[in-house]
Amino acid sequence: MPPVMILLPLHAAATLVMFGVILIVQRVHYPLFHYVRAADYEAFQAAHMRRITWIVGPAMAVELTTAGWIVWAPPPGLPAWMGWAGLALVLVIWATTGLVQVPLHTRLTQGFDAAAHRRLVATNWVRTAAWALRAGLVCWMLGRGLGA
């Protein structure tokens, strides 16, 4: 089986999983944070971070690895710009996750902070938009790369 038959579907699966996760997080999960009782908030935030990592960690790692692979060894039929655009979006996602989202979540482990919560929701739109663009791009890549 040619590697492209594994690479592109794996890449698309990781991105589409993360697109679904980010939509739920952005539109449902994050907005509900302010409903958690103050006495329970620190434990809630710590549990959220621990549990969500088991879902997003592997998917994001697969997405980053396969995005790099696509740039390094582009599948036949894919223009180089598609791989580079996809990798650039992944790097935006990782940068905002590490530089903005994780520090805000860490701050929230010390108790609910309305300003940090508002910033978390507002800045998460960057990741939501990047994953939406990636979802469209990987579907296009999948169609081109698998000869659709």
C-alpha cells in the first residue's frame, strides 16, 4: 500500500477530530466554565486540563507529525503550497496553544478569574478559525491526493 494511502487519511482524521473538539470546546465547554461553583473551580480546572490532554495531545501530535511529513515528502498530486499552508496553520495552533491557552488554563487552576476566562474564550477563536481552515484544506488534500 502506498504511504499516501495511509498518510493523508491519518492526517485528515487527526485534523477533523481536532476541528470537532475545538467547536465543542469553543461553543459549549469554555462558555460553561463560569457556571462552576467557586468552591469547586480549582478541582474542575485541573480535571479539565488532565482529561482534555488525553484527547487533544495524541490528535495534535499526529496532526503536527503528518503535516511535517506532507511538507517533507509531498504526496503525488498535491501542490507544495497545500502542505506549507497546512503546516503553517498547525504552527499557529501550537503557538497559540502554548503561549496563550495553556497559560490561561494554568491561571484558572488558581480559581475562577473572569478576565482570564473572557480572554480564554476570545483568544480561542484563533485556534477555532485555524482548525476550520485546516478542515477544509485537508478535505481538499484528501480528494486530490487519493485521486478523487
